Amino acid sequence: MNHAPAAKNAAFRSAVRKFFGKWNLFEILLLSISLAATATIFFLGREKNPWSLLSSVFGIVCVIFTAKGNPVAQYLSIVFAVFYSVVSYQSRYYGEMLIYLFLMIPIHVACIVSWIRHRRAPESAEVRINSLCAREYLLLGIADCIVTVAFYFLLKALGTDELIVSTISLVSSVSAAYLMLRRSEYYAVCFIVNDIILLILWGLRVYHYGVSSLPTLITFVVFLINDVYGFHARRKRRRRQNAEEKTPLSGEGRNIP
């Protein structure tokens, strides 16, 4: 009997599980409901912006993978950043465009290298969470103050709409991007702050100019829900990983940064 097809199928299923990681019911429901709501609003609405729909779809998918600590998230995030930059440019939110084109895309490229190098185990799709020292957080706070002043005047010179909100969004994005690169669980806290700011930003856009940007607004609702969930999930994962450091992993090997 030829067992080759069965072996190939088993290898394929194993590769899929490794690529996507283990999804729980909440993550599957969150993804399904979010995508369905976004698509429904887009197709039923009279004002349609395909760039907004594309950025929403990739954004919703990538944020789930990010919460799971899966390096696939960084590839999806690059695609999202491109689409979201187009939507931001169309809406005259130049700060958002600058953040995602010239900050987030390079950060995501760097995260691909960092997250793959620091997987929990050689065959795992899960990144090992890093603990930062107080000095590093202090330096990040100082850098944020400098960035706030510098970008306020830059965005003002560019004629950015909603200048104050855009400036705060940029600073919270810088902090979140750095902490994500460093594999800190607290990147999600900065993204939670950023999500709230962006809900205000895109809410004002929908209020003043109509529902064409509503899919983007929904995206950040999903981001907020998932970043809260992701923060708790990563704290739980860090405790598990710390316990594994004390007890050798069986059959997986160890990859301690």
C-alpha cells in the first residue's frame, strides 16, 4: 500500500498548523464577525472607497496574528500599511500617512527578522516575549517628547487635518512600534491608546464627510477589542514562557534570546 499521499497530507496539515498557529473560538468569531461587518457596510453603503475596504480586511487579519505573536502578522501589516497610507492621504491625514509609510513599514520589516530569530522554539510559530528594563522605558519616554514637538510642527506645515489628534496618534504609534520590535507585551498598551485616538480621528471623518471611511473606523474598533485581548493573552503567554524556561521543553528544543 502506498502511504505517500497520506504522509503528504499529514505534512501539509502540520505546515498549516505551524503557519497559522492554534486559533481559539474567540479569535475565529472575532475575525469572522469583523470581516462580515466590514464587507456588509461597504457593499450596502452608497459611498464606496475600495482602498478603505482593502486596508480594513488586511488590518483585521493582521491584528489577530499580532495578538498571537505569529511572525505572519508582520507580512500582513506591511500590506495593511500601504493601503492605509492611501486612505490617510485621501483624507488629508498626512501624519497617519507618514507614520505608516516611513515608520511602520520599516519597523515591520525589522520585526520579521526579530520575531523569526526569537521564536519560542525552532518549530514554533510563536515569538518569545521580551522583558525590558526601566532605563529603556525612560529613554523611550524622552524620545517620545522630542518626537511630539518635532512632528507637531511638521504636520502643521503640511496642513494636516485634526492636527492635535494626529500628533498624539503619531507619538503613540512610535512607542507601540518600538515596543513591538523589542517584543515587549506592553506594545499593546500603546496600541490601545492609539486605537482610541484613531477612533476619534476617523469618527470625525465619518461625521463630517460621510460613511465612505466607515470600514476604516470599524477596523480600529476591531483593533481596540483585539489589542485589549492581545495584551492579556501575551501576559499569560509570558508567564507560561517563563515557566518553560525553568522546565526544559520536551521534544521542541529551546530558543532563549
